[in-house]
Amino acid sequence: MNFKSIKGTRDILPGEVETWQRAEDVVRRVMHSYNYREIRTPVFEQTELFARSIGELTDIVSKEMYTFHDRSNESLTLKPEGTASVLRAYIQHNLGEQSPLTKVYYLGPMFRQERPQAGRLRQFHQFGAEALGSQSAQLDVEMMLIALDVYQGLGIRQFALAINSVGCQRCRPAYKQRLTYELTKVCDRLSTESQARVKQNPLRVLDSKDENDRRLTKNAPLMKDHLCDGCREHFKSVESLLRSTRTDFRIDGRLVRGLDYYTKTAFEITSPALGSQDALAGGGRYDLLVQELGGKPTPGVGFAAGMERLIMVLKKDRKDLTDRFRPDLFIASLDETTREWAFVKARELRTAGFAVELDYLDRSVKSQMREANRLQARFVIVIGERELTSGSARLKEMQTGKEAPVMLEALEKVLKT
Ligand code: HAM
């Protein structure tokens, strides 16, 4: 039997993984520049945590979660997103008591049983950030800027930021009623999916991708035109901060997002370089969620971005970030004695911080040289009995082809220069 990776999961092989590492480095650098600290939460949580936060009626919770019962018959779920786990940890460890504002970021795998296609996987990776403890619109904009800084830091120039406000518990109920009333008029002509949503989650009908649904709801009322004073002010501040930071954006009154926890700001960043799954990142404010999960009332805002989609854009732009792993030195050896010497010397140099490779396959010197070339080693040294006896050998710089004698004792010093 030939085992294969599970549908919707991928191996990230050497050659591609370097691009990931470079992207992750940029993520960490940008996160640190905004003073976010890393948090790592477990891969699985109690199922109820996600049902309570993301929302029972969302696609994620109702159709896509990897839920299983463990041997103690507890219902567990592989995390479909990071926010719920971060909030659970925030409440569990009383992070709010240690400082009035908690700013954290994460990187890691998430799981959703969606129909796999380009840019959509069942195990995918996100980087994201959450800021808990402040209502400031500056943080809403900070989330957008972090994501944009990561893209810019990686040389991605083409993206579009769309923002909206989904209101709060004060203004949303009346708007919802109004929207439902309007949607009911066209309900029987809507797609089956939207028909179901009219009653359960009417706002989501607005961001249906179905052309016919869009036409039928063209004149439907939008939340952004029915905000209470507080939400309107907040939205204005977000817009104004985006302008002050010279950030291009557009307001999309139909942007709702597939998670139920949002209040006020919601945003999405898309890339024209991607196909139908064009969302690079999404996020928003969730002022009621900490309380909903059993914590003290604490406002919060955050975002998450797909790593696979980011890598796809980088590949399309032919951004070569591979920055191949290159050994500083390849030690080629002629026989058994020198092989052992090479092994010990390599260990010494590796401990001193150098990347060193040697031959483990008893190859001829010629084929060891070929291997050193393939690996793009900076230097190669060939060691035979003569070199061991004299304590000196020739060090070849691969790029220039230049050779120079070197005392074996002084190898470390020479590599440093
Ligand atoms: P989300 O919009 O569900 O939000 O996911 C964020 C990003 O993760 C998407 O824009 C996309 O790039 C990527 N993504 C989602 N699903 C998949 C998939 N099946 N395959 C590949 N990439 C995918 C959240 O997850 C929220 N937790 C964001 C947030 C944080 N809001 C507040 N704080």
C-alpha cells in the first residue's frame, strides 16, 4: 500500500519551505515592530469553544469542523481558526489582570473540512494578531497595517483593502429586522443557501457570491447606513486613520465575513493575483466575545491571514525568496581515516556556528565536488592522508574558483573572514 497525504493537506518540501521561513521571518519582524508577543495555543480545544464563539450557524461550525470524541468521550475539535483559542487562553490565564492591553500574535496550522481547490485547503496555516482591552479605532487600523506591512515587506504591491461596519448589539437588531423584511420579499427567488440564511443570518445573504442573489439584493439596506452614533463615530475614526496613514481602501457595505463574533469594524484584504479564493486576510472587532466566553467584558480586535495564499502570490510574482540553504564549507575526503577526521572537524565547526556538509555515501572525490557544487557550498576543502600529515590543505572558493593554502588548525578563523 502506498500511503498518500490526506486530501486537502500538503507537504511543504525543502525548496519551498525556505520561502515559508522567509515569510515567517517577516511576519515576526512586523509583529515585533508593533509590539505584539507570540502566543502558542494547542491544536485542539473543546468543541463548545468554537460553537460559542464562531457561531453555531456559520459554515465553519455547522459543516467544516474536524470534531471527534476522544477515549474519555469528550468532544474535541481541531482549531478552525485562532481567535477563540487566544481568548480562551486570555481568560484562563487572567492576562487582562497583568496589563490593561494584551497584544499577541500567532502562526500555525488550522483545520476546516472545505472543498479543496487552489488556495483552499483542509489543513492550512494562518498568521494573525489579537489586541484585547481597548476600544480604540487605532487598533482596528493597526490590524490592517500589520497585514499590509507584511505584504509590503515581502515585496507584494498589489492588494485591495475593503472595510465595513457590522454594527453592535444596539443598532444591529433593528437593522436585521429591516433587512429580513426586505429579503423576505425576494426570498423564494434567492439561492437555496441564501434562502436558509434569510431567517438564520440575514446579513450573510448580502455577501453571497451568487450573481442572481446579488442582483435581487441590489437595493437591500446596508448596515453601514443604519449604525448607531457610537458605531458611526468609530467607523469614521477608522476611515480617517486610514487616510492619515495614506492607506488605500474602499468601503464595501456588503462585507460581512463568515464568523459571527464581529461588532463594528470588519475588513478583508484580497489579491488580484489569486483566483476565486482571493482573500489574503480578514479580521475585525469583537467587543462582546470575551464576555461571551466567560471572561470580563473586554473589547477586542484582530485579524488572520492565510500563509498558503501568501506563498501563492509570492510564487506568481516570481519572488525568489528561497535564499537557499548554503553550507559554508563542504569537506571532501579521500578515505576512511580522513572521513572520520572530516566528521570530527565538521562537528567542531558546526558548534562554532558554521553550516558544514560532508560525504556520507563513500563517493569519489569527483562526485563529492559535484555535490558541493549542487549545494552551492561557499568553500570546499579536499582532505587526504597528505593533508592530515602536513596539517594544511587547499581551500577552494566555489564561486570564484580561487584556491589558497590553509592550515587545518586555522580553518575556523579563515571561514570567519
Ligand atoms: P477567516 O477569514 O476565516 O478569519 O480566515 C482568515 C484567512 O485565512 C483567510 O482570509 C484566508 O487567507 C485564510 N484561510 C481561511 N480558510 C482557508 C482555507 N480553507 N485554506 C486556505 N486558507 C484559508 C479568521 O480565521 C478569523 N479568526 C480572523 C480574525 C482574527 N478575526 C479577528 N481576529
